[in-house]
Amino acid sequence: DAGVIQSPRHEVTEMGQEVTLRCKPISGHDYLFWYRQTMMRGLELLIYFNNNVPIDDSGMPEDRFSAKMPNASFSTLKIQPSEPRDSAVYFCASSERGNEQYFGPGTRLTVT
Amino acid sequence: EDQVTQSPEALRLQEGESSSLNCSYTVSGLRGLFWYRQDPGKGPEFLFTLYSAGEEKEKERLKATLTKKESFLHITAPKPEDSATYLCAAHAGGTSYGKLTFGQGTILTVHP
């Protein structure tokens, strides 16, 4: 299996612009997670899905963030409008039946 | 609230100098304790899952153990390539089934 695939790997954008991050989970996995990692706050869970349904979005920082999972093989995390404080590495992970999670390579987002 | 605390924050070892990393957890109804390794610029890589107190798992120079309150990652005769950040995470189950609570990580540096 190719593992969890994320795109883009790097994104540089200006404050106020819309940013869309994409994730393809491992085939057959029924859980999908979006995390944000910074030096100050470590690894934070933003939202997770089970069978394409959002289960817990309590980690989403504010209404500027939204996530969708239209089918079992694709998810997006959107930030609109983006702000400099959103700069971080965003990881997508997937798991089977809630067991160990496998992480993608991450998207490094820089908002200037 | 579920909590995971790792210590020390950073550990510097000489090659061949064995040591242990600690992960203390406060989770109601632990369903699994996970260890991950993260290299700079990459996503966390799954190492071990431990499910019950007394359980041990080994992989090369690493051995993970679990008690009712904490987990240890023992590193025997480490090499420079073992340098990385090691993360532990707890799975509480219940209404949070599938969700992992991560510690802040221990940055391990092994000098030749």
C-alpha cells in the first residue's frame, strides 16, 4: 500500500487567501484524522471521521476551519480566510477499527 | 480529561548508553497505549501498541512496557540513527473511541 497520501507537501499563501489541504487514507481504513503540529502546542487533533462521518470536531480552532470527507478515499481540510497563526504542519492519519493510526508525510503551511 | 505526559522533554545519550523514556497517562478505560517515532520533516511512524499492564513488545534496540499508570520505552545500546522524537499516545475508547491523546514527546539525541 502507498500509505496515507497528502497534498500539497508545501503551501505558501498570503493572509486572507483560501487554503485547501487534501488527504487520501489507506484503503480499507474506516477512521480518518486531521492533526496540526507546532513547536509550541505539539500535535493537536483537529477533527476525525468514522465511515466518512465527522465524529469530533472540538479541536477545530474556529469557523475559518472546515473539513469534509465526501467518500472513503478522500478528505479535505479548508482554511478560509487564512491567517499567519495558522502556519504549521498539518497531518492526516488513518486507522482501521480505531487501532494504530498511520500518518501521512504532512503539509507544511506558511501564511505570510 | 484524558492526559498523557512524557519525560524527559529531551535526552542526550552517547552511543551505546542505554536509557528509558517515560510516558504517564491518566485515561479512563485504556484501550491501547501507542508509541511513535518522528523524524524531522516527517510524519509520526508507528512503533508499538500495548494493551494491558505487564505487556512488553520489542523491535531491534527498542522495548516498550506498560503498567497501569505509565509506559516505558527502553533503548538498549542506542545508535545515532535512533535519534528522533518519540511520542506516546493513549486510546481511551468510550465516546472517544478511535481518538488518541498524544504526549508532547521526548527528543532523543544519540551522539557517536
